[in-house]
Amino acid sequence: MARMIFVNLPVVDLDRSKAFYEALGLTNEPNFTDETAACMVLSETIFVMLLTHAKWKTFTDRPIPSTDSSEVMLCVSCESKDEVNGFLAAAEQNGGQPDVFAVQDHGFMFSRAFTDPDGHIWETMWMDPAVASGEVAPPEVVA
């Protein structure tokens, strides 16, 4: 069985968060969804668990960070630059904040970042498949 990842995120409004992630193309898995949590499917091996604050607190006593702080940035690969831009457009149209960092365009790699309505940071990126596979070395990036 392939290794899977479950990204667990505390959310203020479960219905709003479900709608946001559905607008990004994730689908809801009703077998793991109730009034306190929703399982949103990103791929066959990546799932985003949206947890109400009350549900989150059943897993940990650690405080939920405020929306203006960051503990982690999640990065998802895309098939093309257009798909990267599509994620950002959908995020902005559905309550997310686009381009929370400068757009990175190095020719062989392109990325943009957004936050969801609860302030969780997501980066979407595309990389030339020949560079990603190691077939071609990436050009030197000038910062």
C-alpha cells in the first residue's frame, strides 16, 4: 500500500472551509466527515482533514495559532503553470488570500502561495519534469 498523508487543519467554520477546498478541486469523503470534521481528498494519497476547534482540542492541548502566525507551509505540485494560477484564482474567489509571498518564476520552476480562510499557508508549484526527474540539471538561480 502506498504511503498516505493526512494534513490536519483546525478551522473556525467547517462548512465555509469545506466549500473553499471544494472550490480548489478537492472532494469530500463522506465516510470520514461529520459535524466536527471533514475529510477532503486531494489525491489518492493526500487528504486534508478539516477539524473544528473543539475537535482539534481532542487531539492536543497545544494552542491553535492565530491566523497571523505560521507553523507550517504546505506545498502541492501542479501539472503546469496554468494549474498553479488556477489554484490561486480559485483561492481568491472563495475567501483565500492570494500571493502571500512573492511569485517565484525561475523558468524551470514556478510557484505562488495563498492562505485559506483560516490563515493556513499553501504553496502551489510547477517544475519542469526533466528537471524534477534529474534528467536535466536546473539552471543556476539568481536570488
